[in-house]
Amino acid sequence: MYIRDVAASAGLTPQAIRFYEKLGLIEKPQRTSGGYRVFSVETVERIRFIKDAQRLGFSLDEIREVLRLKYSGQSPCECVRRMLSRKLKELRDKIRQMDQMQREISACLQPSRKRVRLPHAASLIRPIVQGERPLAIMQEDAE
């Protein structure tokens, strides 16, 4: 398969395929006498694996490590389990942070819904600009 065909089948650009090649994520392809890259079916499958791993949050460096283990004859399973466990923890931490942010934004909006027009002194942006915690300010105002 030529690079444009590989790229189209994987939903990538030819530049991305060349980038994967440069990083060593895929093997250097055979070349035609005219210099065109000709990729194997195995390379297309590897590119699909790379895309699937990226969707799970794996970086290209992490993917390279998994591929290195696999193609050196070692089982990458334990390595992948550790990476997935770490990613799950990071995701849970981000969800907690986003939940906190949602509470703070909601707390900032509550007082504004009760007023027709906010006077400058009651501006919702003031606590943020002054480096204060909006949730704490809004809770004090509610008391």
C-alpha cells in the first residue's frame, strides 16, 4: 500500500505516517524504483494499534515502549497493566478536579441569578482577579 492509502485507511495524514516512521513506531517501508514508500499489511495493523492506544490516552513514547517489548519477544502485558492503572488514577484525579471546578462555577453563578444587575462591587470576577477562592467568597456572601 502506498502512503496515501495507508493514511486514508487509518484516518491520518501522510505526514503523520512519516512522523511515526521517524519516531520508529513503524518500520521503514520498502521503496519502489521511483522512491515511493510501499507499506505492508502488518504496518497498517500496527498503525491501527497506535491509534487505538492513543484513544486510551497512551503517549507515543509509551506506545513505543509497548511495541519495543512486544517485538523484542517479551510480553508487554504487565507494562500495559501498570500504564493503564496509572492512567485510570490520573483520570479519576482529573474527574475530582473537574467536579470541584463545577461546584465553584455553580457557586459563582448562584448569586448572579438572584440579582437583576450586579453592582461593580459584587462582580463575580473580582475574587478571581484578586486571587481569592470564588467558592469561599460565595459561601460567605450566602451566610
